[in-house]
Amino acid sequence: MVTLRQIEAFQAICETGSFAAAARRLGATQPAISKRIGELEAELGAPLFERGQRQVRPTLRGHALRPFAETMLTTRERLLHALAEPGDYAGTIRIGVTELTALTFLPEWIAALRAALPRARVVPEVKLAQALIPELRQGVIELAVMPGPPPAGLVARSLGPVEMAWMCSPTAIDCPDAMPAARLSDYPILAQTERSGLQAAANDWLEANGATAELVLSSNSLSALCGLTIAGLGVALLPRACFQHQVRAGRLKEIVTDPPMPPLEYFVVHGKQGAHPLGRLVADLAIATARFDTSPNV
């Protein structure tokens, strides 16, 4: 008989890429995970994974099993939720965030989740928005916080706007305090890759205002971009409040552009089917704790 423990092991291996990583996620030993998969393959009469590679990959039968495994595990989560109070929930909640959230209110959000759901296991992942979207669609994560516009086919609730500002080193870059937006073309641009929702918005704004940016360095870390801007390598678009401590310390200078860069709205996003059975509670706590004006240690 196929068991949920076997299906849980199968799904964990598909998501993590190895038996060892699946064992760590599930708090089990690697031999125990191998035993579950061996029993499942014997029951189904076919191998589910291609062994002998650095990363374990599902076979054709394994790929066919995935949607059924996801349905079985989702049904189990909903069953547990229906029979228990939220505070009794002891399952796993996977959330995805971009770096700005990780630098600002993620610790407060996690603390609020642990207070409301003391027995739950909260697993956050920090990635670019474009990497979180397919994970939401596939059910790998239950919710995500990311910049808008929200992806089609997903449900989004606003967390509010984040004010953005172009910044440079006040000592290493000869840049005026105010300029037309098109003049940003005169300076090297430090940016994230286009897979970043923040950078996609910046690129659209630059193009709309006649700026042809000379991209000299690409980094998906806001902290790294801040440090490189302070070092005088170029100008960068940064969250204003998040890095105001560097402006006050004289390490960064804000450039007032005409027109100004519009705020970037952030959302908490989940699938249309309601995602996790406690999804509304998790989203409510994200909205309650969301603030993007704390300063990272950069």
C-alpha cells in the first residue's frame, strides 16, 4: 500500500534534488528515506528516480507521479487544518521572499508566525521574484512576498509602496544633487539582473525617460550594490528608507531625478486555489508586520 510517508519522501527528493537533502528537510535519516522510496517503487512496479547522477532526477514514471503526490500532500494538509485549531498545526509552511523583505521585516514576520503557530515549521527561501513565481505555481512554496505587478493567475494582496531613489557616492562620483532622468546615461549603472522585479521596473523607467544605461556591474544583492555604490563604481537604484542610514552617515548621496522614480508596490502572493490551508493567516501576519524602512547592516 502506498503511504503518505513514502509520498512525502518522494516529493521532498523532487524538490531538493537529493536523498540527503530530503532527509534533512524531513528530519529523517538518509537510509530511512531510501527505504521509503524503495518500498514505493516496489509497490508501483517501476523506478521513480534516475540514480548515479550528481542530482537525482525523476524518471518518466516519477514525473507522472508528481501531480498526484502534490494533491495527496495538499489534501493531508487541509485535513489536518480542518480537524485542528491553527495553534495546533504541526506541518510545514514554505514562504518565499526577495532580498528586500529578508533585509527588513522577515524576522518580525517569522516571529509572528511562530507565536501564532508554535508547532509549525516555517521554511523561508530568499530568491529573485522570477524564481519564486514558478515555485508558487508548482506548489513548492505556499506564499511569497515580491514586487509588483502581480503575476497573472495568482492572488495578490498589497503590502504597500516602497520608495526608491538613485544614489551615488558623494565623494567618488561627480554627480549633481538633481538632474533630468535622461542624464543618468552619463554615469555607470550598478544594477540587478533583469530577473529581479525591482530591476525590471527600473529598466522600464529608464527607457521611458530616454536614459540609455551603461551597465557596468550586475549583482542580485542589494547589500552588495550598496557597498559598490559607496565605493564609487557607479550609481544604483536603492530602497530609500532602507539605506537612509548610509545617506545620513555621508557614505551615500540621493540623486533627485526629474521625473522621480515611482514607488514600487510589494505584494503577498499565493495561488488561486488558496495555497496552504493557513494561507490567509500567514498573509495577514505578513501585512501586519510589513515595513520596509529598517536598515540592514551594510
